[in-house]
Amino acid sequence: MIRIGVDAMGGDYAPKEQVQGVMLAIKNIPDIEINLYGDETEIRKYLTNDERVHIIQSDYVIPMGEKNAIKTIKEHPNASMALALSSLRKDENDAVVSSGATQALIAGAHILVRRMPGFKRTAIAPLIPSLNKKPTILLDSGANLEIRPEHMLQQAYFAVVYAKEVLGTLNPVVGLINIGTEEGKGRDIDKEVFQLFTESKLFEFYGNVEPKSVMNPPCDILISDGFTANIVMKTIEGTAKGMGEFLKRELKSSFFGKLGAFIARKNLKNFKKSISPEEIGGALIYGLYRPVIKAQGASKAYGFYNGIRQAATIVRTGVFSKVEKYLEEIKESEPVNE
Amino acid sequence: MIRIGVDAMGGDYAPKEQVQGVMLAIKNIPDIEINLYGDETEIRKYLTNDERVHIIQSDYVIPMGEKNAIKTIKEHPNASMALALSSLRKDENDAVVSSGATQALIAGAHILVRRMPGFKRTAIAPLIPSLNKKPTILLDSGANLEIRPEHMLQQAYFAVVYAKEVLGTLNPVVGLINIGTEEGKGRDIDKEVFQLFTESKLFEFYGNVEPKSVMNPPCDILISDGFTANIVMKTIEGTAKGMGEFLKRELKSSFFGKLGAFIARKNLKNFKKSISPEEIGGALIYGLYRPVIKAQGASKAYGFYNGIRQAATIVRTGVFSKVEKYLEEIKESEPVNE
């Protein structure tokens, strides 16, 4: 059985959507059991089936807008999120899923979860929708504002293993986010990464990729430093939200707009789904001892279920042990500086 | 009369759309005359009226995908783009509009156009659509990968004058693009800019703005370094293109989708227009002696006309002399280091 720790209380619609997501997971994924961290009375309101589900009582919830993340996590070891994260160290779970406050989850992961030996810089890797293929892995979406090329090589390799094992991409290709496609474009860090990735035999490197093609990139993994990739992620989010609003407003502005939208309502719903993060799962934190998945704060049951499914797939396919094996190999052959 | 130099040969659909855009401008803007740089035979094919239009023959066109921009501009002083740019120095035009290769236009502007005295770093500022207000000015969209806070202050001030005079914004507010909204977020440069802009009395500073709100920001001007803002611009472009494709595909996938789209076709067309760069004009290069506007490479006549209209408005409202006046004032009171 794959044991998944779930923070039942984190997220805009917790614990309702989280518990309903767990119910979906229990129904659809036979080889998992769930440890649910949160307020038992609240959780039981939505629990329709307690087969393979255990509740661990927690009396504190880390607020969604938490600004002083490190302090809060340290002061509340009994918060649902903190309990879930600590369970990994105690070997009570194989993975953790939370849609709680991002900064608190990252801080908590650093403080409460052991690191993967040899992995130098953690990263956060969400999946973004792609027009003509499997979702694109975007990283580092916010953990490291400053980083060295060798650390980005480790992160890229992790993403390659993930793409192969979890997304089923046969030969994952890595692209470097940049302001131009030619070699020599960008800042010093970009030029150094271009050089290192070109020389590396670890994976296929496409070269520089402009975010003009962010929804149809010539690669499976888009990488940059934690500042840039976070800006890309948030710009995608902002543009998608803004465009959705422009479309809605325009369709509501006239009789024919409303009529057309009514007739094509199934298609518009599918459109909304195709660009929704709910459909593709949560963001994985790279570099920890075991998988921690950050589901969207606004997750509904189906989105949260997808996060659990993703966690189970990562454990089932042994992504982490494959990356660990590689890190052990390079420790001898080509040591990475701290 | 406001004299506008137009590169007739730059752009994906040149000279047809450029010349047709000029015809629209001549018809709608009574106080302009146009100097058209390009191949006279080609231009005359689309010229329906030569009132207030002069053609200056040029035998070379800088290719759209030009990679070695500086070399090309230097080797082809008689290219249509180079002739148009050089005309500013000779006081033959008050502004220049081109939809030619961006890198070549920037290189050409640096080599062939005088700089505005006291303005330390040129910047490129496109306009992006906004849900609830006038277009947002985004800068620096690609000129300076590394920059100092004092130079960004000058650029922000330029944008404030532009927003007031050209867009008619009463009290333009400046926001700093960042990965979080709280003070202290981001890289060192972001923290320094936050500090400097907070202390400055030049304009209202909103603080940090996450690109989640890029299409509905709490400010009129979004600023960052040339790498970051370029990434934001290209991510908007890529997301908009990708989402448009998702929508089209979905509507075409079923009978009801096609029917609904047919009935709401006017609304869908308006939607496309509302997010199109054609509607809002070109990107202005800040820091030159006179305005140079980069219209989209894919400009059609209407988009190119908008670029000309924008150039005329900048000249008519005296944006440049207002910025120059400020730069002269600070030269004495608070000198900006080189």
C-alpha cells in the first residue's frame, strides 16, 4: 500500500473539497491508503467512507495568506500541514499532498522533511497545459531566486525522470527559458546554463526557448531560475484569467453573444477545463527525501484528487529512488560544489 | 505639421499594410505629413493618395529575422529602416514608425539617433490590454538586461509623463513586477528599486505587483529590468496565442460548438480584437532624442495606423520636452551616476 499524508485543512475550500478529493482517490486508486491530518469533527462531515482512511487530529490550521511562513511553521508543530510534513521523517507516509499556503509549505518542507542526499537546491515544479502534447514541466517556480548552473542541471535531470516515469514522455527534452532563441542570449547565468546543458549527456537539450511558445513549446521541460520561472507561471495565470474575463464580458454583451455561448456551453466548459490547473495536478517540490505535492489553494475535489493520484504515481514508479541513484553516481564521478 | 518618418518595408506584410496604414493616417489625422522610406515602385502599388506623402527611395530591406543587428545596420545605411532613423538626426522628421526587425530597430536607434540628454538607459515600452482601464505600460521590455535603480526611476518617470499626456491617465501609478506583493520580496535589484521608488516624490508608487494581475493591475505602469519585463511580455503573448488556439479547437470539435461560434461570431471577433496588440499601438523606445515607435512585425494596416497615430500624439503633446525638462532639473539637484 502506498501511504499518502493529506493536509485536510489547507486550501480555500478546506476541509470539504480536500475530503471529497480523498473519497474520489480511495474509490479510484486501489493501492493507496490515506492519513488525513485535521479536525476530526469537520472531516467526518464530508467523509462518506473510512475504508483505508485514518484521521490524525490537529487543532491548528495555517492561514492561507500566511506571510511569516518560517515562524508560523516553527510555532505550530501541531498544525495539520506541519503534522503531515513531519510524518515523512517518521516514515508514516510515502508522500504528502497539501493545498495550504505555498510559502508555509515550502518553509515547512525545508524545516520538517529531510533533504534528498546530494540534491543541492530544492525547486518547485508545476505542470502547465500544452496544446499538442503532455503538460509541460515548469521549474523552478519559486524556491531559489539565485542559483548555480550545476544545481539547475540536477533540477532538470529530476524533471526528466519525472516526465519519463509519471507523464510517460519517452525522450523528455529540456528547454531554457530565455528572451531570444539564439545561443548567447540572456544574462550570464543563462549563458552558463546553455553551455553546461549543451555539454551534458544527461538529457536532450533543445536550447533557448522564448515564452512566446509557452503553451506549445518545442520541449517537455522549461527551466529557469526561481525568480524568472515564477514570473512566467504568474504571467500565464494572469493572462489566462484576464482573457477568460474578456471573453465572458464580450459574450454577455449582446443577445447573439449570450445565445451562441448557451449553444456552445459544453465547448466553453471544456475550454475552461483544458486550461485549468485542476486538470493537470499539483506542483511537486524537488529535492526532498519524499514527494511533497502542493495542490492549488483553490482546489476543488477533482483537482485535489489529481494531486493525490500524482503523488501515488510518483511513489509507484520510483521517481525518487531513480534520481537518488543518479546523485550517488555523480558524487563519485563529477562532484557538484556546494 | 507633424512630420512622421515611416519605414515602409519592415514587417511581415510590408509594404502593403504599411502603405495602407499610412493612407488611413493621412485620412484621419489632419496635422501630419508622412515621409515614406522604401521602394517607390512597390509603394506606389498601394498608394491611393499622395497628399502630404513623400517617398524617399531605398533599395535595401533589413530582413525580419535579422540576428546580427548591429552589423547589418552599419553595413546598410541606405536600408529603409536606417534612412528613416537617420532622418531624425537631420531634423527631417519629428518621429519614426517601423514594424521592422526589433533587434535591428533598437541597434539602429542606438547608432543612428541621438540620445535624449541625461537619459541613462533606453527602454522599450509596449502597451498591454487591461480589463478595467486604459492599456498598461510595460517596461523595460528588452533593452537593458542589467540596470540600476536610478535608471529605472528615469524610465518610470518617462512612462508617467507618457501615460498622462498620451493615454490621458490623470494620476499614473507605477508598480514593480515581483514574485510577491510584500516589501522585501524579490532579488536585490527589486528591493533597491522598491526603496528608491518609495522615497521618490516623482510619482505615486503602488509597490510590488505580481503578474497574476497582469491584465488587471492595481497600477498604470508595470516596470522591471529588461530581462524580466521581456519575459512577461512574451509569456502574455504565448498564453494568449495558446488560449486562442484551445478555444478555437474546442469550438470546432462539435456541431453545437460550431453553431454557437457562428451565432456569436461578432462577439468572438471583438474578443480577439480586445486582446490584440493591433488595437493599442506600438512600443515606444524611451531615451532617444525623438520618438521611435516599433509597431508589431505582424501589423496590418489598422495596427500600423495606430502606431502612426501614437507617434503623432507623442509629438503633439510634447512628451519628450517634458521629460527633458525634468532631466535638466535633476541634473543640478540630484545627479544620477553613470
